[in-house]
Amino acid sequence: MPAPRPAERYDAFRALAARRGRPGDRLMADLADARAGTADPPGTWAPVAGTRVGLSAAAALGPASYFADLATPHGRRHVRVCSAAACFAARSGSHITEVEAGLGVAAGNATPDGETSLQAVRCLGYCYAGPAILDGDTPRTGPDLADQLTGRVPPRAAPEIPAADATGDPVLLGGVVSGERPWQVWPHVVATRRPEDVHRQVAESGLRGRGGAGFGVAMKWSTVGGAPGAVVVANGDEGDPGSYADRLLMEADPDRVLEGLALACFACGAARGVVLVRSEYPRALTRMREAVTSAYATGHLGFRVHGTDTTVDVQVVGGAGSYVAGEETALIAGLEGGRGCARPRPPYPTQAGLWDAPTVVNNVETLAAVPWIVSRGGAAYARRGTSGESGTKLVCLSERFARPGVYEVELGTSVRWIVTVLGGGLKGGAELAALQVGGPLGGFLAADALEVPLSEAGLAARGAALGHAGLVAFDRHVAPQDVLRHLWEFAAAESCGACSPCRVGSRRGLELAVAGALPGAEYGRLSRVLAEASLCAFGLRIPLAVRSLARAYGEPLAGWDQ
């Protein structure tokens, strides 16, 4: 199937927005149209796009200059190269300079004739086989990316995601590993049960959000409580470098994600659902669109579902390139046509979210667990995991492991067991130096400190966070100072800029890391400001991540553990 043109990523959302009559809701689609086929900067085309929907030049330039996919020049051949943690760990970042040399263009630019452009992104979701690129929408992986791009060696198809269940009764991977059919729960529920029945089962399960915050799902649903105009958003903006579980679910079992979304809409009394898929996942976007079309054709979605009084309409929307835009308030801002920056709370999205409607935002993995819970019962789910954190979790192991891939494990499973037994240790018997958990801002564990349960509480006690549970291994071939610099580069590049502590602090931290000198008292002050005054969790977690990295490496990063 040919790749969709850029605007097609927003077509369904555009149709819904037109019915709402809000010009800002149509802006992202028109910016995508204007972006297509030009290597010119946003200032030359964004104001025109804004005028077409009745907005000012400033309103259009805001998102056009903020989102990486819009702000980066696009040549006729557009290549995205992954600069995230797993790909960096694989080659210490050398693949980026090799690709730049091979294409004759620096990352973030286009060739003078506009023929080729190169964009550095974080992350493409090929952490198990990196380093990786997207040539257009075609993925390529391996150590010889530059040679594949220039034709010196034949291009190779990227491998499928390895996946396995380590629980004996998978909640999330049943469809992936054993062909369990989706849509077995929804028709019965919508015909015979009440919304409160679904809500009660999820409450009894103790299910918590799997996108990083770990908030109680039933509690979030209760806050909406059947309010008129409620919306449920499936957040597929899986931005944590090192994680690709959401990509697996959306590509290999999209119907299970949609069934979970339909059940969430039913429980919340919402007639509308939105699936946001990050732009770095073009295949997932296609698969989710196909699944929605099929669900309408088979009567699972639409008006009066299966002859009942329940209506559930779902749209699939593509993202535009931003890590922070995965945070729920920033995600909503982007869907509304604004910059994807975090917003102060209150009001919370469950009070006034998308289009000012009460909005529940649940991660893709979270929603994919709901059909199992409703089918087997909340009590059965609650018996899995730990007493404080129930259920299972998808863990992603990076390319450095002997057996990389996605594994479903129960919460509370030993990280050491996951690394040594499931992952088989590192490739070629390499020595583990540090283990990144839950993305760059999730934190790091030392090689001799892995006897910790995979849970929010267990990892927090070691200065790390569960996040999306991506595990990225750094071996001894990567210098500690380079890992530190890479962490600060990520923080500086992905800060949304909405608050000064994070915007200025992340850049100053990068300057100190690049200088290579002992950070001293200035960094201590900087760390405190970031941790105490940042608007959202991104800035708050930067000092914690740096501190955990310094502790993992010890003497080589002395002074950064403040």
C-alpha cells in the first residue's frame, strides 16, 4: 500500500473539526498540506495556511515552527535518522555523521536543490535492531545505513519486532503471540452490560496508566463521569526512547487497542474517541486507520453500535514530531492546532480538555489491557503483579541485548532476571556499564544494582522511574561523558520551552556537559531550580535522571550526583 500523503494523516480529524466549526482544529491539516513538497522555512508558507482557516500568521507560525516535522525542511526525498538512546548506544552516535556524509546534508537541513533532506528524530521504535532510519516511510536498520541509503549495498527490510510472553497468560500479547481474536468482549458488553459494570471491573483490577504517570485508570474515568460531550483519547505518542511496545500493539494488534478504546468510551459515557499516533510510526498510523475502517464496516463502531443505543465514533490523527507533546495537556494543545506545550493545571483535562470537553487520555498499552480485564474480571487482574501495583507490563529490550524484543512480564519481576534470563545478557558477552530504564528521563541503574522489582515504587527507591519500561543497555564501549552529553542533548532539544526553568536550564546543563569540567556549585543551583520550578514532569525529572546516571557510573561522573 502506498504511503499516505502528509495531509492524509489528518483527513479524518479535519472532517470532525469542520463539524465543530473551530478554525484552530483544522490548522494542522492545512499546515501539513503547505509543508508537502517544499524545503522553504515555515515563515514562507505557514501564514498562508493560517489565513485559509481564518487565523493570524502568528497562530499558524506557532505550531509550524514548534513541531519538528513542520519546522524541518523537507526535500523530495526526506530521511529521518534516529538519534535516540538505543541507536546511540549501538554505535556511540557515529551512524549520524556517516548518514550525513553519505547524503551530503547535515541533519536539520536540505540540499540546495531541495532534492534530499535529513531530520534527526527521537525515536523511531526500532530500538531492538538499531541504528535505524526512515527513508520516506520505509524503515532501514543496521550498522551500514549510509551504504544502504547511497546504494553501495542493497537496502534491507527492517526486522519485525520480536515478542514473547513471560507470564503464562498474556493480558496484552495474546493476539500477537497466540493469535487470540479481538472484538470478542465488546459486542457482549455493549448489548448486555451497563457502563458502571465496566468501570467497576477496571476499578477492581487496580489498573494504572502505562504511559509513565501511573495514575489510577478508574479514578480518571470517574472524574469524567458521563459528562456531556466527553472524549477519550488513546495516546499512541510513545516518545520514550527505548520503548516500542505501543508500536507493536498498534501495528500487530490494532483491533485490541480499538476495543479497549471502545470499552473506555462506554464506561465514560463518551461518544467520541481519538487515536493519536506519533508521526515516527507511519506503519502504525496506516494499521490503525485500516482497523478503524474495518471496525465501522463490521458494526463495532459508529451510530447505534450492534443495534444498541450506544454510539462511538473514532478518528485517527497523526502527530507532528515532539516528545513533550505526549504529555496529556501538550497532546491536547497539539490536537487543537497549537504548539504542543504543557499547560498549567487546574483545570485538568477531565474537566476541560480537547475542545474544552471533559477528556480522558489513556496510553495505548493501558487501553489494550481493558478487554482482558472485562472478560476475565478485575479480581483476576488484581491477583497479578504486586499488592500495590497490579497487572502486567510490556518491557522492551534494546539492540545491545543478546535477545532484544518486547516481553510481557508481571509487575514486580526482578530487573536482573529480565536482563539476564529474558535478555540473555549483552551481545557477545559485553559488559554492562549502565541500564537506562523508562526513557532518558526515567533514570539509570548501575550494572551491580539490578536486583530491583520492575515497579513504580521499586524503581523510585533507586532514583529511577518505570515510564514505558524500555530498557536500554550501555556497554563499556560508550564513554560515560558521552552518555551524559547525550542525555543533556535530549533534554535541551525536547524541552517545549513553555517555562523558563526547563527552557534555560536544559541548555545551560548541556553547556556544562559539553565543557567537560566539574559542574560545581552552579550546577547545584541549576538542578534545584529545574526540580522545583519546572511546569511539567519533563523539567522536574531532568536532575533526577542526571543524578541516577552519575551514580550508575560513579567516579567518571563525580560532581553530577547533586
